[in-house]
Amino acid sequence: NAGVTQTPKFRVLKTGQSMTLLCAQDMNHEYMYWYRQDPGMGLRLIHYSVGEGTTAKGEVPDGYNVSRLKKQNFLLGLESAAPSQTSVYFCASSNSGQGGGYTFGSGTRLTVV
Amino acid sequence: AQSVTQLDSHVSVSEGTPVLLRCNYSSSYSPSLFWYVQHPNKGLQLLLKYTSAATLVKGINGFEAEFKKSETSFHLTKPSAHMSDAAEYFCVVSLGSGGYNKLIFGAGTRLAVHP
């Protein structure tokens, strides 16, 4: 049972480069989320989706775009990477928006130099 | 404004001794509260959740937490620490009355367990 799978697990980017992080879930969850984790700050929500074809902004959406073309996939894009986007990125999914019951991926560690 | 404060960024205990990780929240109405654990290089895993059914909540791996409305606290405890409990712990508040509920994460408490 895969749960939530994130690819890649690690990546180093140069400033100004672009990349896409892929999140895939096999639990038929409606809700999907992208968070970033920085030391001493817990997790902060970047974007989320309440269903296929929908996306919405979270707390820290600037510099990121997302797409949910298929229910099982949620893509996070960085169009022009900046050093401030160095972070660990977590994807999560849930079968309701009520909190709890979130399944998290194992994270993508991104370094922008 | 709603927020979550984890009172200790680091806690160190000896194996076999009790664990106490402290969390205070601020909310204008009754929230749902959670504790998540993150082991090194892993994603977050739900330990337990409070959703107003009972104030003492039991979770996995022997952890439990007590919701105290008068103190706006939701501290996490375990009677006897095990080496495998070494991890980072996040107190989380879920806010909202329907549809999508926003999660507010505390900054985390890193638990170290010594032999």
C-alpha cells in the first residue's frame, strides 16, 4: 500500500531554474495539500485542492503554482526558483477537509543555490 | 487569531521515564486538536486526535493527551519513554465549521531519548 508518493526525494536547483514536484495518492482521497517545512516554523500550507480540477491558495503561495488534472495527482511547480524556496516539501491527502486523517508523503528536500 | 504554541522546542528524557510535551492553543471556538509525529527523514504520522468526544485521548504507541479547555492546553504524555520515541512532535489545530478546515501547525518539539 503506497499511500502518498512524492518524487523526487532530493533536488538541487540553481536560482532561476524551474521544476515540478509530483505527488501521487492511491487512496481515492478528495483533498490534497502541499506544505513546506522550515526549521522552527512547523508546516505551512502552500496550496491545496478540494477535488479534481480545483486548486486554492494556502498561507504561502507566492512563487508556486499547482495543478490537479487527475484526482490522484497533485503537482507543485516552481517557475523561477529562489534561495528562499530551499525547504522540505510535503504532500498530504485526506478524505475530508475536517482535519486529522491526513496521510503525508515522505517529503522532497529541495535546495536552491 | 488562532494559533498553536509548543512550549518547548527540545525535550530530553531518559529511557523508561515519563514524557511530557506541552501545547497551548488559542481559538475563538472549540477546535479539533491533533498530535503528529515525524521520525527522521519521514513524513508526518497521526498520533492521536481530539474532536470533543472525550477530553482524555489515547493514541498509538502508548501516547495520550488531555484537552483542558480552561487552560487552553493539549499536552502529550507517555508514562515510559522508549528509544524509538525519539522524533519531532507537532501539535496541530484544525479550524473551521465545515468544508475545508485549515490546519495550524505548532513549531514542533524535538524529543531526545537517552539510554
